[in-house]
Amino acid sequence: MSVLTETFELANGVKIPKVGFGTWQTPAGDVAYQAVRNALKVGYRHIDTAKAYGNEADVGRAVRDSGIARDQIFVTSKLPAQSKTYDEAMADFESTFKKLDIDYVDLYLVHAPWPWSQIGKDCDEGNVEVWRAMQDIYASGRVKAIGVSNFNVHDLENVMADAKIKPMVNQIQYYVGFTEPKITEFAKKNNILVEAYSPLATGGLLRNEKMATLAKKYDVSVAQMALRFCLQNGILPLPKAVGEDHIENNAKLDFEISDADMVTLNNMPDTAPEHSHNSTQG
């Protein structure tokens, strides 16, 4: 069985494919459409997009045109980070739902606990309002699971305090040497699946010599090593690629890193220190 068809199980019993295909920074139009079509052709069954990416319509069209049964493809989208009222959240979801045009959304996430233009701003009250909307969207049956992204421990505790339904996923920046242990441990203790965006540090870790040496030992690419590392830590990686070769290469993850080498990887310093960091450690 390919790792692309293996699944994690969310708190509500929904099965989510263990490897996702990311579309952040993938240009809208034919580039996004072809990237998703190629990913589905290679065997990916989990596609991640967001309203902020501007490519939801292309993702939806690729899913519809794939010839693959809808229930065999898992699609995630995200509520814009600046939406911090109930009404804004409901309106933005309607927009996403219409653009995707795929009958339902498998996973819907709050993109960040603060607007991207005001990182770190206290939006506790707004996030509670937004989570109320997320629960109502979930109750409508139009999404199969709900969660958050870039939330730290405080942000999660804030929305969980009065939540009828806890977030099922927290998507954070996570890669070898930058594994955000505080939020990762908290999420796992609360049965919240951690997803890793930028698991290759947007390519930054591909130049890391220690990673290259270890990858050579297994006769795999540095990218494959980095993605497999996530999986063996119980984290769902979301590699992004446009070229068909990279899309295919990132999917070849059916090998096992030894326990000793996992210890080495888990103790590595930041493998891409020059890469920008959206730390959710606070």
C-alpha cells in the first residue's frame, strides 16, 4: 500500500490521507489546475488550498475533471486570517464553497489567529466568534471536519474553553529542526492532528549537508527524507510542488527511517535558519 492511500483518523472518525498536496504560492489559473491534476494522477488524494491563495476555483475544477470519485479525494480550504466576526466567517465560507464547487469540503480551517498584517494581535474575542461560525458550518454538513492553522497553545485553549466541538486539526510550520514541540505536544494530548506546512522549509532545508548525508544512506532525496520524518513523528506533511518530477518524487515515501536516525533528526538544529518562521510556540 502506498503511503498516499494511508490515512490518519481525526477526532470525529473522518479519515484523512497521510500526505497532502499543498498549493500555497501556486499561481492561480492553469499552473494551479495542472499541478493539482498531476498530483491526482500521481496518486495524491489530499489537496490543500485556501481562499487567500486565490486558486480555489482551479483546485475545484481539477478535482471535478480528474475522473476520480469525489469521496476518494480529500480537500481542505481555509477561512481568511482577517475574518474575525461570525458574519465574516459565514460569508467567506459561502465564497469558498461556491468557488470550489465540489459538493462539500472535507476540512475547513481558520487560517490564522490574527490577520497576516497584524501578526501577534490579540484576537481572542474574534476567534471565539469565528469558532462559533465554524461549528455552525460543520453542523450544516457542508464540511466533514474543522480545525485551525498557526494557533499556539493559548489560541487553542481560548477557542476550546466554550467549544461544543474541539478543533480537529492544527496546521503549523513544521520541518526538521523546527518542530514546535510545545504546540505539537499540546495538540497531540488533545487529539488534534498536526499538519506540517512548509515541511521542506520552502526548499530551504534541501541545501542542508547533514540532511543530504542522511538521505544518501537511504538512497532517497533530501525532500523524501524530510517528508518521511514528518510521517514517522505522526505529523501530516503538505509538500508543495509544480513540476511533475517533483510532485512524483515527493510521493515516494514508502521507506523507513531507523529509530536511531529519527533521534538524530529530532535533535537537529534548524535545518533552514534563514527561512522565515511563523512560530506558534508562544
